[in-house]
Amino acid sequence: MNTEKADKNRRRRRAMNWSILFIVLSAMALPMASYLVTGGEDAYAQVANDTNQRANFWRLVREGQAGYSSVTGPEAGVFINNGGQNWRQLRNGLIANYGGWAVLGSLGLIFLFFLLRGRIRIEGEKSGLTVARWNALERLMHWYTATLFVLLTITGLSILFGRAVLIPLMGPQGFAAWANLSINVHNYVGPFFTIGVFAMLLFWVKNNIPNAVDMKWFAAGGGIIGKAHPSAGKANGGEKVWYWIVILVGLVAVCGTGLVLIGWAAQWGFMDSSRATMQWAHQVHAIAAIIWIVVFFGHVYIGTIGTEGALEGMTTGKVSVEWARQHHDLWYEGLESDAEAAEAGADADVAADASTT
């Protein structure tokens, strides 16, 4: 009897203890219920409104947004520039592909033209008489600029087409060494070449002003197509076209963008050296240089194997009288008129001296 009563008391105390514990815990937990509800709503709203933080970061990077960088310089805080990818695709795609075909195609057309037309010979008997065409300073300027042009052409084409053409021949390490040399030569020689082209602008502009005679020269085929020998002054229509390509495409486009690419334009305050500036400058530089090189091949052909007697004018400074009459008759007639005037003046001086004595 006593045992049953003791068990009953223990069960009662145990129930009382659990009841007290439940009441205490409920008193502590119930006030927190409102926080759970509002916190859940806030968390849900945050998840609904926020996007992926990593995606946001890379979106800003792709957009070219600048961040903090301890490195100084234009756009140093820009991690990724999509313009660089666009430039690379254009450089390695459109420019390299079409530029390569343009260079090879021009050489092929020149060779085909030589097979069909042959060399333009000097007509008639050669008397051995010559006339001065280019003085020593003009020849020095020409060969100085031409030598640097060839050097820049070799290094420039190596940089542009080296990955596709030279790596299979030289290997990666060999091309890496050659490319490094080419870049340095290209950058250091370029400004000296610009001086030569600018000198050509000053020295020869007076002989290369277009006129009506040039239109007739082109209409007659320039003495290259067909057998006619149209009239021309010291510079014919074709030479004037080449001259203005040298000035406009060469001096303005190629040399101008070259000074931008090596950083001189930024140092002189003409423009900045941002990536966008360098990208468009490189594109203009490459396209204009390819155009210049293609036309240069034609200039070299006509001035050497294409026309008999033309090269001597730039090596010795003199051309045969027959060559002058055939290709630059108006210029030669002017020389004869000047010579006759000088001779008449000398005769008059002699007669005057004789009369006084």
C-alpha cells in the first residue's frame, strides 16, 4: 500500500516538473515567434530581389567597369576589356586573311603582267647622251627611305603573319626570338623612316601637282597598256598617284598611327594611350601598310625590270635622252628650252664683251 502511494507521488512530481519546464520554455519561445515570421518574410524578400553576386561581379568585369588597382596607368583598373577580343578577332581574321591574299595576289598579278607585256624598251638608236634627272640629295633621300621601308615591311609582315607562316618554319622558340627582334627594330626604325617620307613631301610636292596632262596620260594607258607614249612632265600620272599614296596612306595613316602605337602621340599630348586608341590605331596601321606595300611592289616593278632605263635615273642621277623623250617628253622639252635660253644668254654675253673691246 505504501509502495503504491510512493509511486503515485513520484509520477505526480515528474508530471509537475515537466509541466513547469514546458511552461518556462513556452514563455521563452512564444515571444520569439513574431521574429521568426518577420525574419522569414525578410529572408524570402531578399532572396527574391537579389541576384547571384558572382554573376554580378563578372558582369561588371565583362562590361569593362574599372575597379581598384595599385598599378597606375590608363585603364589599369579594368580587368577584362571586350574590345581587345574584338580587336584580336579582326586582326587575326579579316586583316590577316585578306591582307595576306592581297600581298600574294599583287605579286602574282605583277608576274602575270610581265609575262603578257614584257619589258618596256627604249625605242630607236641610243646616242649615248644623257640628261640629269635626280640630284645627289634626292637620290640619297630616296634610297634612305626605300631601305628603311623594306626593313619595316619585313619586320611588319613577320609580326602580322608570323604565327601562321613562320612558326611552322622556325618553331615557337625561333619565332619568339625573331618576333622580339622584329618588334624592336620596327619601333626604333619607324621614326627615322617618317623623317624620310616627310622629306619627300617637301622635296617633290612641286612636281606632283595633278593637271590635265595626267588625265590624258591615264586615258592613253600610261605607256604601259598599249604601245602609245602619252606626254608627261617630270612626273607622269602614275608617279603622281604613287607620290600621293606615299604621303596620304604612308605618312598620314601608317606613320601617324605608328607614332601613336609607340606612345609618342600620347607623350606630345595629341591623344591618350588607352586600349581603344591603340586598337583602332593598330587596325588603321595594318590596313594602310598592306595597301602601301601592295602598291610599292608595282612601283618597284615599273622602276626596275618593267621599264628599261628607269633605274639608272635613281642610281646615277642621269637618264638617256631617248628615255626622256619617250616617257617624259614635256619635261625634256623644258630642259631643251632652258638649255637654249642659257646658250642664247651666253652668246649675248660674249657678243657684248666683244663689242666693248
